[in-house]
Amino acid sequence: MKFFNLLLLCLSCTTAFSQALSCDDLFKYALENSPTIKSNQLDVLLADQQIKQALTAGYPKINGTLSFQNFIDIPTTVVPAAAFDPTAPADQLIGLQFGTDFNANYNLQLDQLIFSFTYIYGVRTAKSYKDLAQLIKNKSFEDLFLDIKLSVGNHIFLNKNISLVEKNKKEIESLISKTNALIKEGFLEKNSINELEFLQLEMLSLLNDFKNKSKATTLSIKNKIGYPMDSTISITSDFSSTLSSFINFKTDQNNTSEVKIVSQNLKLDELQLKITKSEGLPVVSGYFSHQQMAMRNSFNFFDTQKDWFPATLWGINVNIPIFNSGEGKAKTTQKEIAILKTTHQLENISREIATLLQMLKDDYQTSIDRYEIYARKLQVADNIYQDELKKYELGSSQLMKLSEKKMQVIKAEQELLEKELEIYKIKAQLEKYTNPVKYD
């Protein structure tokens, strides 16, 4: 199903589908193609395997061994000669050889861990590590989505500036045409048009600059989502229609990925302390062994008529740590210090996130207020310019004054776009912490 959705998305991009891709569309594409996302997903799979590895430490283990020995010299044991000859001197020893020239055996042994606190805490640690890997993956998704949003915001801002500059360029060209007509009629001097030509060149320079930046932003977005660099892509070119509408975001620093990750690290540190302490507790294990042995004076182990001698046993081992020269105490102290450090880190990150969220909320309200002011400022500047334009067309205003009013309008338009981008970016950051991206 994911592949089918991805195929549809790719087709829509490569065929320049009329509907431009939104931030959500770009993020969905990135989930399947971004190398960063793929790497973080592999970390979770790796954590799954580590859990399996930790669990297998408590499962039965069966091992087999085969051995063969050829004694070139059979070991000799000395015994008192009086044991065989009562008349022999008391200090006389004789050498005896016990064994055969050729020995072979095979053995099967089953080992089973019966009880170990270290094993129990080790399994819990592995599962907690998987939770940490999942949290890190979630944060990488949130960071990528925010990064995409901010890049798309810059893309929209640049394209709006391009449209704005092109519109102003056309207006200036129209004024140049009208002014040339007035010059031909003798109403204006020839050098009167210099101001407008300067504005025209300024618009051309801005237009080229914005177009180059827009191309660079598009390449950056392609790189972030893993999109082919040589393929065309259509990206949304408008901010949300509700961008300037205030939203009362409900903030809780404890519900952010940053705080959750540090909290999970603290949990892991506490489990590591328990593992270290459990190393001083007894470990109970059991075993079962069966072996077959053959002892021959000649190499005839494949002779089925000869005997193999069995040995079968089972048992239980209890390993009891008694004294480790203070090593356990030192390791325990290190883990306790690590817990204190992580606790301080958690307190610090909680305060930092709480402060950041409050600052973002304040900036969000302020940016909306600024937007409303700059919207009114643009309206006033445009009204002044339109009045001045009418005066100029009637011959009661100078071209320099008209150019100044036009520059004020252009500046007000650009400032309003900047305020739009400011609201967009602050809102995107607030949404990251209060309404994280949804993903499968």
C-alpha cells in the first residue's frame, strides 16, 4: 500500500501535475526516500534484534564436542614397588602406564540459566533501549517535517516576492511609457525619466536575485526529501489562508520529544545501576551432559563391534560472588553519578523547552499584531501612491516624488511578506511541540 501511494506521488511530480505538493505530501515522500529517515528506522530494527539477543541469554544452549587423542607416549604413574613385591625396599618406586594409545569421545551438553537478576534487568534494558530508539526516530520525523515546513515557507516567500517584483516592474514600465509620451509632447525634460529607469533596474536586480534563491531553495527541498535532483517538482506557493488567525496553542514541555528522550535516558541509567548491583547476587544455572568414549590400542573407531562407553550426568551450579576488591562499589558509584547527571539534564531541558514554548507563544501573538499593523501600513502607502499618481498624470506632481511614493509601497509590500513568513515560521515551530506530525 505504501509503495502504491509513493508511486502515485512520484507520477504526480514527474508529470507536473497541476496540484502543487504541500508540506504533508513532501513529508510522505521523505518517509520513503530520505536517507536520514531510513537510517533512523534501521536503528529501531537494530533495537529489536538487541532485545532478541538479550532474551536468548536465558534460553537453553546445546553444544557438542568431538575429540581424538593419540598418545605417542602414554603418561606414566609411579607407585611404591612394595605394593606388588613385599620384599622390595620401602623407597623403591616403579612406573606404570594406564591408558590406551588411541582415545576418542563425543559429548552433548545442555546449559540452562535458571535465575539471574542481571538477565532480568538486561532484558528490561534492551526493551527500554528500543523505546529510546523509537523516540529518537519520532524526533527525527518531527525535525524533518519542521525543516520541510521552514524550507517551503522560504520557497513561498521567495515566489511571492518574484510575483510582487514582476508586478511592480510592469507598473514602472507603464510609467516609463507614459513619461516618454509626456517628454515627446514637451511637458517634461528628458532627464526626468532617470528615476523611473533606476527603479526599473532595481526591480530587474531583485527579480534575478529572488529567482536564484528560489532555485536554491527548491534544490534544498529535493535534497531533504530524497527527491531526484534532475527531476521537476511543483511545490505549493501560498501560505495558509488562516495564517494570521490567532490559535491558542496548549503547551506542555513534558509531552515533547526532547523531554521524553532525556526521561528515557534516565530510565536506562537506573536500569544500568540495577544491573551493576545485581552482579553481586547469586546466579543459578543447570546443565545436562552425555558423552560416549572409546579407548583403543589401535585406530579402529569405525569398527561397530567395538564398545563405546557412556557417561551421563546433570547438575546445578550456584555462582556466589564473595569479594571483588571494591570493583563493584566503584562501578555502582559511577552509575549513581550518571543518574544524577541525567536528572540534572532532564531538569535543564524541561526548563529550556518550557521557556522556548512561552517565548514562541509570545512571539506568535506579537507577530500577528505586527502583521495587522503592516497590512494597514501597506494600505496607507498604496493610497498615498495612488493619490500621487493621479496628481502626476494631471501634471501637478513631480516624477521624483512619485518614485519615492512607489518605493514606499514596494518596501511596505516586502515588509508585509516578511511578517507573513515570520508568523508561518513561529507557527510551524509551535506545531512541532504541540501538534507533532502524524505518521505510520
